[in-house]
Amino acid sequence: MRTRVPAAIAAGLLAFTGALTGCGSGSAPSPPTGVDGLVVPTPDPDPGDFVATVDNPWLPLTPGSRWEYADEGTGQPALALTVESGPDIDGIATTTLVRTPPDGPVVRDHYAQDRAGNVWWLGREGEWQAGASGAEAGLAMPARPRFGDGFRTAVATGVEEVATVAGRDEEVSVPLATYARTVTLEVETPVGARTEVYARGVGLVRTDEAGLVAYDPGR
């Protein structure tokens, strides 16, 4: 994976920097934010670009963490998430998020975080893995999500998702608590759309009609 500024953006930044130098005043240009400069999906993740832990504030994945969700209409259990150490994928150490519904198969997704704090989806156990059969890692959560950003979550057989940051810092109430610092993702898939709300320092607090009822950060 390479994090780079596209040529058009780089040229603009250089021109802007030159203008500031010529006038002799003003502040330096801001660095790219959101998904600017990221190659998404990434065809060649470089192990040197990644760190050992996933501590993105919007998607913290500490081994031992646990989230429990219930249907906000009926109160019935809807989903449980846990975190464990994952396998190496193309030399990259991953962290595995285990999704356990009340009925249905358990799903294990493998994630890794780059040095800039972006979290990438590198595979789903038994289904696909980045670097195999043309599959490519996509973005799960930017380090600094920005309203309006859109990105592919992966490229793999059966995976055709596009996520868009549809909200920032909207107050969201779920059974466990009310959160003010949030990111809302609208995820479009071939079979429909889903809405996911993430709270800073907690992670996923709502997915469609299921809200967070219990959280153990695993520390």
C-alpha cells in the first residue's frame, strides 16, 4: 500500500506554497485530509507501511474487546463483536474482528492499520484475502474521516461495497449511551445499503436498527 498525493493535488500544493513564499506572509498549506492521497483499493500493500495495532479512534480494535448489540425495536440480541489477533497477510500482521449473530455463521474479518492511522480491510476468513486471486485491500475507516468522502472497502469476488461518510458529529442515542462525536457511514452493496454509526473511542455503536447495549474495551 502506498499513501501518496495524486499529481494534480501535489501540483496545487506546490503552486500554493510558491505563492506563499512570494508574498512573504501567511501560514503553510494544510496537508491532505480524509482520503486525499490514498490509493483505494490498494493493489500492493507494503508491510513497512503498517503498524502492529489498530487504535484508530473511530475503529479501535484491541484484542479482548467486546461489543453487544440489540434490536432497538424489540430488544432482542442482534450481534456480538469480539477482537482477536489475526493471521499475517502478505507479511502484514492483522487484527481479526469476529462477528457473531444470534443465528447464522460466525464471520472473521482481518484488518490492519497504516502508519497514518487509516484502517484497511485485508480479508474475510474462508472467502477472500488481499493479494490472492486478484483481491485488493480496501479502506475500512480513514484516520480523519471527512463528510462526503467515499471509498471502496475492498475489491474481491462478491465484495462490491462503497462507503460514504454521510455524517459527522451528529448526536446518536443507543441503549448504552448517547454519543456526540460520531461518524456515520452509508455502505452501498449489490443487495442494498446499510448505515453504520461509529463513536470516537468506542467504535461501532449502531448498525441499521441494532444499537450498542454493552461494551468492554478489553484493556
